[in-house]
Amino acid sequence: MSEALNAGLALFVLALAAWMVVARDTFAAVVGFVAYGLLLTLVWVQLHGVDVALTEGAIGGGLTGAMLVAAAARLRRTEAAARAERPGWPTRAAAALLAGGVTAALAVAVLALPVPAPSLAPETAANMGATGVGNPITGVLLAFRAVDTLLETTVVLLALIGVWSLAPDRVWGGRPGPRHRADPNETLAYLARVLPPIGLVVGVYIFWVGADLPGGKFQGASIIAAMWLLAVMAGLSDAPPISRGWLRLALVGGPLVFIAIGAAGVATAGAFLAYPDGLAKLLIKAIEWALLPSLALTLALILAGVPERPAR
């Protein structure tokens, strides 16, 4: 049964990947992308990568899928003209050759890997106890590969700045997205009242257990951001103006704490983002607590979109 499930997942993933490539309708391709992300979540579960599965479901299929749905809605007016244009056979042949070349190069690179592949897993496992963290994924991301995690959080913040930079000058500093309004007696308004308290508890729980079990800041922040966006879509809340000082401080607060703890490691442990003996878990949790609200706000505001309304 397990082999049949794995084979079925592999076939579905390949079929959806092909569908996204050949689909001419943007919305259909986006729906395929969301389903593709959900299937990848199941694939990672089968590979016992539950942390990666949670991230794929929250960020890959969830947040990115929602952003692509919004983009597809904005492109509806120009999609008919774009669909009418078909590239000539030289362009299609060149694209096919390029895709085939990239595929062949990847295949050669994978097949040329040494057997057994070089790995730092034994050294990592031997030193994991020094972090005081039970979840090896959290330990690796915030101890042995902490610089990568710092860069990831910085890239997400820069992506938000890139979204804001698309705003017209007349509404710079205003509120992102349209002002949503919904009938208070409709299902959306009902769900926006019932689900956020539950989602907030679930998000904080997934974040809290991330030190010892699958979970963490990205997964918890995604759930919290989704609950806030649900309230915004139902008209129960509104996005704050991006010119607010407290908002900008909250956005940069997490990365700044991360950088400050990393810089302190130079003086206390001899290297950037190194932790003194006996304080590793405490500092890792401090970084995670600082990053949670920053990531939740950043992800929510990226999805909220470009500022479209004046602050008042």
C-alpha cells in the first residue's frame, strides 16, 4: 500500500507539473499550482519531513497560491489578447531545446554525485545536544545554518518593500489593498468571527512546539497571518497605513533582534551567530519569539498587496 501511494503521488505530481506548463488559462494554471503544493505536502510527509511539509502547505501552496490567484484576477483583462498571440515555431523549438538542455544537465549532475553522498549529518547529530533543542530541523536552521535563516527573513522583508514600491506616489504611506465589506449575516463574516481565535491558538502552538517537535516560526506566522487576512476580507478589520511607525518597527524588530544576538556572539562565543555554552536554547527561543510577529505581519502585508488608499 505504501509503494502504491508513493507511485500515485509521483504520477499526480508529474501530471500537475505538466498541466501547469501547457495550460493556456492563467487561473487554471494557478489552481494546478495550489494542488501541486498540496501534493508536495503529502510527498514530504511520506519522506518523514513533517517540518518541510508544514512549510510547503503554509507558504508554498497557501500564501504563494493566494498571491497567484490575486495576480491572475488582475490579469483577466489582458489575458485574452495574450492568449491570442502564439509564438512561431523557431521560438518554440528554441524553448524546447533550452528546456531539454537544462533537464539533461540536471540529470547529469544528479547521476554524477558520489555514492555515498558527502554528508555532515553525523557531525550535526553529534553536536545537536549543545543547542538544547529537541527538534533537529530547528537546531540546524538556528544554529548550524543560522546565517541562511537570517537571509531568508531578510529576503521576505525585502519582498514586502518591493510590493510597497509599486504604489503610486499619491497613496504612498496609505493602506494596502481595497477596503473589504461583507454582509454580517453571510458565511464569510461568520467564519471570520469563529476561526481567528482558534487559528491564533493553533498558530502559537505550532510555533511553541517547534523547538522539540515539527513546527516553528514560519508555519505559526503563516497561520496567524491567514487569520488576520480572513478578518480583513470579511470587513471586520482593515490593513493599517504602511506609514505607521509601530508597524515598521514591528516589521524590522525580528530581524534586528536576530542580528543583535548574532553580533553579541562575536564577543561571547567567538563567531557571528555563535551561542555561549548553556545559553543556546534560550537565545534560539528569543530569536524565534522576535521573528514570529515580524513574519506574521510581513506575510500578511505581502498578500494584502500594494497601497491603494490614502491613510485617512
